[in-house]
Amino acid sequence: MQPWQPIGEKSIMGYNLKKNVDKAHRKLCRKMLMPELQYLTELGVNLWITKLWGHVRDIINW
């Protein structure tokens, strides 16, 4: 598995997952390696609404 990295940066070559890892742990390992944006999206977080709410809070100084 190769992680997402910004263009031009190759500090992580990839990860090797052992072949004998059961399905549940394999899924957990993949989630732990998932970039934050994709992870939040998978959780159902709407990033546009989250950002908008942050702006609203800034405006009303909450």
C-alpha cells in the first residue's frame, strides 16, 4: 500500500501488510493509513458544512 503524498514529496515508499492478517484487522490497518480528508469523508463528515460553521462561529464570536 502506498500512502497519498503531496506532489513532489516521496518520503514514504509504502507499507507492507503481512499476508496472514485477518480481514477485520486488515481493514483497520487500511483505515489507520488513510489520509485525514478521505477518513473524514468516509465517516460522513461534510467538510463544506464544517468549514461554513467555522466561519459563522468566527462572525458571531462564539
